[in-house]
Amino acid sequence: MWKSKMFNNKSPFFPILALASLLSFLIPAFTRQPVQAQEGGGAICYGWTSLDPENERVVSGRIDNSSYAQEWAFEGQKDTYATIKMVVEEGSLDPLIIVFDESGQRVISASANDPAGRRIVIVQNLNLTSDGEYTITATRLGEANGTSEGSYRLSLEPGISNVLPQGQKHSQIYDGEVLRETFSTSGETHVRYFEGNAGQQITIAVRNTDLTSTATTLRVSDGQRLNVREGPGTNFAILFTISPGTLVEQLETDEEWYRIRLDNGEEGWVGAQYMEVVQSTALQVSLYFYESQQWQLLTQSNQSNEVRIVNYMLPNSGTFAIAVESLGNFINYEVALAGAGGVRPELPRCSALIAPCPPSSPVNIPATTLINQETVSGSITSISPIMAYQFQAFEGDIVDLDMQRTSGDLDTFLGLADSNGNILIRDAGSSPNTSSIANFQIPTDGCYFVYATRDNNSETEGEFVITANGISDMTKREPPPPSEMSFGGDLSLGETIDGEIDNDTPQVVYRLFAEREGPITVNAVRSSGDLAPAVQILDGKYNQVAFASANLFGDASNPLSVDLEAGEYYFIVVQREGGASGTTSGVFTLTLSN
């Protein structure tokens, strides 16, 4: 129970789960090691899990000896905060979360630290210090050497700044919301913050959702039989007596007297000093105001399983805190606020929720991907009278498209279509050398196609450039090849290419973009010399995906087969056995097949 009128380093605003933050200081920093041959994982998007624990953005996975870890990626923005929660659904899994930034540096590690014994990991209000892709590794204690197994659910929710006070737990609550939460142990306190204005009348409601009854269980203390009376005092008549150790339900309190009910339904009053609390499931709610860098207690409720602070008028404008304290061994509750707090902001956009564009447009010609504010060129001829481009966009994006003739007599014309080929808007300009679509609002998340052509019934030809503004940057950029390797160029599936390994070039790397999901097989065969070729595959972040050494006779690599993810970049590395310290050299032929 809170006794002070401000937070300090002993207050419940410093939660048990601060262990997650502590671990980031106790464990030396290290860079991310690739998780090899693991099934599952992918993208994870922000969701309001406290509002809807079953929301569609919660992901799931399973950890066992064949797949001891899964990696989940999300886009982080500098100076924002994230809350990550991993809950074991089934099995003996001892969960562990490790978070890495885009450079592969570990940001934090956290394992389950729940006094109630539940296998839950919460990383609360993690400060994201840079832009880019963050990776959540969901695994088990001991990782590859661990033995626990089980399924889990993983959620990601926006957090808030830790400025009020340092080490705070939980997040904002907004007007009209009902948030659902879980306590770890008796005596734990959860805090929700909201902004309010002087004169606003608020109502706070908190309810224990584990109870079907709001009664507290009491036990008659050891000693003599206890008198049960008609009322709260020794001046009331004795109704009956009960034995030491008898369990009863507490119905009401009147100073030093309890009104109780027995299992047989009989009721009466007993002296509180003769009773022991066996199971208390009460809640207590406190309202605080932050002023002059201190938390001032404004009001505090009685202890009950259902608490309401009704029509309380806020005395000031600023930041307020609702503190809910557990006084029992239940775990689930809900808290509601009405009358202040404003509107919850929209979730960060998540490109993972948008289906990738197909390789061809609805008019059955290949489509080139447009990147925001980057100009691409094209040509319209009698043989090729139309060119197609594509981009992904979120609902509400405002998009501008501009097509400019650069040669010939081309009478430019633009059209914008949805993923089904339905034309949404056409160029309305009159100038033959310029075509544009301005301030078009995207109607729904998805893939869109731009058709660049010549005006209807026109036989004109020429070259042009096209530029898009306002589209979200969801297109993957080409990662540069590893600087320590010789770059052999870009490859496509089904392609065969020759290269050479010698003392100056012990490794040659090729870049591959996977347009579709599926397996590929890579093989390097010696063409000349004594080269013993080996091959490896790296992902776009230079993590090794797979490796194959030279075969028994050393004249070719063992065939290397992997499954590629659509829309991802990979690097194919051909090297000699021993790498830079090897001695063989020669010409090789590299083949990619699917």
C-alpha cells in the first residue's frame, strides 16, 4: 500500500520487471549472431495489446530442439519507445527475449521474472535510440543448449518516455478506454498516465476480473470458540458460536467488526481481532498529480475488488497517474477512465501488413518499382506502347506522379490503377510533353500500378522520365556487397556465370534479389586450375544462411539448397577452401537453379 505522497526509489513505480532494464547493463554488449536453420519468425507490427490482447498483430511461434529461436523484425524510430511481451502458451518453455538494433548490436535481454511462476517476459518502455529495423529474438534460456520447449505469443506495443519518474511501468490511458492487465504478485502496483485539464470531471473504475464473488475469505484464529452476534458490538445478542479454524466470507466491515457468512448461509458479526485473512483479493486505487517534479496524492480509494472514483474534478492541468495496487493473489483486472486523457494516437504504420506487389502488372507486362522522389526513365514505341510501374502505399497517403517527355514527339499520358487493374484516376493535363496526377489520396493499403503511355489514338514515340512523390518508403534498397570481398555483380535465378579465385581474390560475392519465395540450389564447379571451391549464402545483413564445402574430390562444391524469402536480398559467395589462407586457385562456373 502506498504511504508516501510522492514517488521515490522505493515506490511501486520501480517495478520488479525493471530486471529487463538491469540485464542490459549487467550482460556485456555483443553483436547479433545469425540464427541458422530456424523455422518461423518474420515481421511483427505494433498493436494495442492492452486494449485487445487478441489483436491481429500478435504473432506466435514454437521453441523446441529443432527450432530453438525465431527472429521477429520491426521498424523502429529514434526517440520512441516500445513494449514487448512474450507469453508462454503451452509446454515447459523458459522464455528469453533478446533485442538487436539494425547494426546487430544487442539492446537488451530479458527472461521471465514472475514471482507468481508464470512464464511471461515483459520489456517495458524500451528506448529506441536510432532509426531502422530492430530484431526481437524469441528463444529459451540456454538458447541452442537449452532443453525447455513450448509455444508462445509475442506482442509489440508503443511505449512512453521514462521521464516521469525514472523506471516507470506501464503506459498512457486515454478517455473512454478499458485496459486489461495482469498482476505478477500481491503488493505489485501498476501505473497508467493521462493528461487532464483543471475542471474536468473524471471517473475511474477498476475491477478484479478473476472474481465471481467480491468477498474476502477469513479464518477464525486458534483458541476458544468465537461468538457470532447480531450486530457490530458486544451489546448485541449472541446468535451462535464457531470453532477455531472455521473459514468464513467477509461481507462488511464496521470499524473493528466483520459481518460474515458461513458455508451454510448463516450470517452474523464477529470481532476483527479474532479473525485472520486467508485470501484477500482487494484492490486499491490512488490518483496522483505531477507538480514541481513530485507526485502529489490527490485521492485514494477504499480497498475493494471493484473500485470507482466518480466525478472527481481535476484541480490542475497537467499529467496525472492512476496507480492500481494488488492486495491479494489474483492476477487479472481491468481499469477504465472517462472524462479526460484525450484520444489514443494511431499505431505506427507497418509495411508487413501490405501484400507485396506481383512481378507483373494486371496488363501482363513487367512492372518496375517506383521509389519515392527517385526518377526512372522509359521509352514508348510502336512495339512497346505502354510501360508499367508499381508501388506500395498506405490508406490516406497523398501521392503525386509526374511524367516528362525527354525526346521524340511523345504525347504523354498517365493512369493509376489498383491491384486488380481498376483505373482510379487519369491524367487530365493538356500539354503533350507533360502528364501528371496530383494530390491523389490512396483509398486503401495495398499495391498500385502506374501506366505510362501515349495519348489515345496517338502514334507518337519518345523517351520520358517519371517521378513519384508521397509514397511510403517500403521498397528494399540494394545492400552493398561486403567490402572485404570482390564483387562479381548481380545474379538472377537460372543464371550461370564464370569467375576466378586466386591469391588476390580468395572470395567472389554476387548479389541476388528473391522476387518470389521458394528453394534454390547453388553449385560452383572448377573449370581450370586446382581450385577446391566452397560456397556460402548470406542474407541482406551479411548473416550466414548456409555453407557448403568442396566435395570429396575437391573439383566442385557440394550442392547448397536453401529456401528464399520473397522480396529479400541475398549474397552468394564463392571461395576456396581455407578462405584467405587457402592455397588453391582457378576458374569456376557458378550455377543458380530452382
